[in-house]
Amino acid sequence: MKYDVLQIVGAALMVVFAQGAIRILVDHDNSGFLGWVPGGFPAQLLAHLALVAIGVLVGGHAHARAKALGRRERG
């Protein structure tokens, strides 16, 4: 169960912050969730991309652990 929750959290992080990264690439003035990050556009973009990477890593790790425990199909 905990790996299912971690996989959902990882996917949510990836989706939300990937969308935010695309949004600030298109419209630099719309900083969204991470508007409070000091350093302007470059720092906000890097923060979004770092959180996307964290989401991918968390989701991938959770999926691999669930697969190792036999909770996912091997393939």
C-alpha cells in the first residue's frame, strides 16, 4: 500500500511541476506555485525541473519496489 501511495505522490509531483515549468517557459510573468523562490525566472525554472526529477525518482522507485515484491506484473 505504501508503494502505491508513493507512486501516486511521485506522479502528482511530476505532473504538477512539469505543467508549471511549461507555463513559465511560455509566460515568464506567471510564476505559479514557486513564485516565492528568489532569483527570478532561472531559479524558478530550475526549482520546477528539480521537483519534476524528484517526482520521477519517487514514482520509479516505488514502482520498482512494488514490482520486486510481486505487486506489479513483470514485463
